[in-house]
Amino acid sequence: MRLREIFNIRTVAALLVICTLTVTNSATYAQVQDSTISSTTAAIDTAVKAASTELTPSSAPLISTAVDTVARYKNMQPIAETKDYSESYKSATYYVLMFFLLCVFIAIIGKILKVYELSREMQGVKSSLNARRIQGVFLGIFLILGIYGVYWSYAVQGPMSMHESASEHGLDIDFMFNTTLILTTIVFILTHIALFGFSFKYRGSENRKAYFYPHNNALERIWTIIPAIVLTVLVLLGFFTWRGITNVSPEDQKKAINIEVTGEQFKWSLRYAGADNQVGNRNYKLTTPTNGLGIDFKDQKSWDDKLTSEIVIPVNKAVRVIINSKDVLHSFYLPDFRVQMNAVPGMPTSFQFTPRLTTAQMREKRNNPKYDYVLLCAKICGAGHYNMQAKVTVVSEAEYATWLAKQPLYYNDDVKKELQLAENTKTEEVNKIALNTNTIRN
């Protein structure tokens, strides 16, 4: 199909002439309008000056009556507002729209190329553009870029996100994680080399016919049995590691330091066991402004418990954390120790671990003198979720004993006064009831 058969040359030329005349007339009209406005303004200024000359004496006037209309109305003209669109470029909607427009643009280009190929075929000309070959080249390029991306993730991003574990069980978790990562990376690279490599090597060609390969029993056995064995080994490693952390023997539990951590919107409340190494019982019905944790002080185990604002633990000493929640679901998370456990309302959970590196040692390893361990919440529990943080410090046993001795008791004088007042009020109510009962009987 020829070009002149699609487009009428005379029609196109006529349209161009009409557009040119239209643009020329618009420009001429604009010039005439500007000259008319200028002459009108000049006439008004001349008339004002003449009138002022006739009305004033021949001597120099004390006050000029000439009116400069340009200067007077200069500041009264509407000023074009400049809008700041910088915020729109930061929104996700802007980038989604740009991506959509890019896809539409690519689709339009593809349709134009398709029409071009069809027109060439109708003219009997063989198309020199082989889309299959182009796609094969692109797949080869993407394979190289993808392998480089894997290398970049290991060499750059990996050291930024993964650091040595500060707990003993964390070494086992890191071993399982690295083993899984290495195996999946090998499989990922091999499968993608096969996928993209074969797509490039056997890209579409009219001189070659594809071979139909429906089934192979040997291949089915290989890629079914080998992954099953590998996954079984990994699952068993994870099971025994998790069992060693959560199912601790009663003897090991007695040797550990007991710390109760209670999550609420949006803070952590920390209670250390006293000399008996046992935290007292709790009852949510006993919660008051003074007794925010609802501790049952009738239980003598709670009398020596201590309230702290941070977690300080000794190195190479087992620590057992009893985790609670007062309101919604939270998550007790110590990333450096590979510790995470949900804080569920009404259902205490526990986690036992042993720190192996003090804060000073970790600062040396990371070459950061200001680095600190931190307790976080791993559940999005509300608007102030990011505020649920607490400092964690690992020290020697001597430093830990000195620090713990300075911490105040939870069962302090204010709590005792409140309990005494509540007990007196209860006794008065009982006496009133007994007195009323005796009066009725009499």
C-alpha cells in the first residue's frame, strides 16, 4: 500500500494553509488590540494633563494634579500565582501514574510497529525486524544484570543488614539462615541461567523446528526427591533449634534470670525478679494508677520485685523473659539476639536465651562507640508503634549486680499506702454492712 493511497496530498496541503492563515490572523489581531489599548491610554493621559493645566494658576502648582495611571494601577494588576507541585512528586500516585503512562506509550509503539509490519507484508516486502531475536538479546542482557544484582546483594546489602549474633542460640539460627540462603541462591542462579540462556540460544527462527519433549521420569525423580531431602533437613534443624529455645528444662529455668516484660500502647514495662528470682503473680483486676501492672502484693514473691526503665543483663548468663500485654497484640523483638516472641493479652509467653557479647564488645566489632542493643515491637500496634523501644545493655556479672542493687522496689511506700487505704475502706464497708444487719435483726 503506497503512501499517497493512504493520505490525500492535496487535502493535507489545504489543511496546512488554513492553519498558517489562522495563526497569522491571530497574531495580527493581537497586535491591533495592543496598539488600540496603548493609544487609548495615551489619550486619557493627555486629557488629564490638559485639564490640570487649565484649572491651575500660571505659577508652579504646590500639589501636582497629574495622574500617572500606569504607576497608580501597576500594583493593582492581578499577580499570577505560582503553585508548588513538589509534594505531588513525592506521592506514590504520581509514580503509579507515570508507570501507567510508560506502559501505554510502550503499547502504542508496539501497535505502530505491528501496523508497519502488516503494511510491509501487504506490499510483499519481507520484514527485516525479527522480534524474537530482539527478545532473545534482551533476555541475555537481563540475565547478566540479574546475576550482577545477586552479587551486589551479597557484597553490599548483605553486610548492612546481617551482623554477628549476640546470643548463643543466634549462632544456630544464623547457620540455618546462611545454609538456606546459599542453597536457594545456587538453585536461583542455575535455574535462571537455564531459563534465560535457553531462551537466548533457541530464540524463534523459521529455519528451526521446536522439539516436543513431554515427559522424563528421571528428571521428575531428581527434582522431587532432592528438594524433599534438603527441605526435610532444614525443617528438622529449625525444629530442634526452636525446641531448645522454648522448651527449657525446669533446672535450666531456675538458673536463669527472670525478667517480666509487659507491652502496652506505647511502651514496655520491665520488672525484675528479686533475691528469690521469682516474679510475683499478676491480676488485671488489681490494676490501679499506682499499681499499673496489677501486681498481687498478697503474694510475697512480689515484695522484692524491681521496676526498671531499661534491660541490663549479664554476659554468659541465661535470661528468661516472661512476656505479657495489657491491651493489644505486641511483639517482643531483640534483633541482635535473634529473639522474637508475641506479647498476647491474657496469655503469658516466655523466651530464654544467653547473651555472648557485651555491649562494649559489640561496639568494637561494629567499630561504633555509640552502638546499643535495643528492644523493639515487631507488630504494628497503633500510631505510636515506633515509640515502643527500650535500651538493652549487656555487662559483666559484677556490673549487673551493682546496677540491680540500685534499682527501686516495685512494692514501694506509695503502693503500701494505697493498699492500706483500700484495706481500711474495705473494712469500713464490712463493718457498716454488719452494723446494718444487726440493727435490722433487733
